[in-house]
Amino acid sequence: MAEIKVRLRVREAREARGITQDELSDAIGISRQSIKKWEHNQTMPKIDVLVRVANYLGCTVESLYDIEAE
């Protein structure tokens, strides 16, 4: 059975729009440390938080995922 790896692309989406971690954290009400952990694939946000991230960044939730099957 193939292994599936999931990682978030929050950093790529955020930087493409010129938004800092501090700006994103203020806008969605989450600590900058949490965002840093997402961007380093240490933790995953709850789906409701990810929806707020996508709305603020002007993208879809699906576009924030990088899914790879090996």
C-alpha cells in the first residue's frame, strides 16, 4: 500500500501575497508560533482555522494542501 504524505503550503501562499506570519496571525486570531509550526509541518491546524487562513489569503483550502502518494 502506498504511503501518503500531507503537508501544508501555507508559507508558499502567504509569501506569494507578501504577508508576514505576524500579519496572518493577527488577521485570523492564531499565534505566530502556531503558524510557524504549520509551516514546518510540526502540527496541522483544525479545518475551521484552515478555512479562515484560506479566506484571508484569497485561496481555497484545497490549494493549501500538498498531497503526495509514494
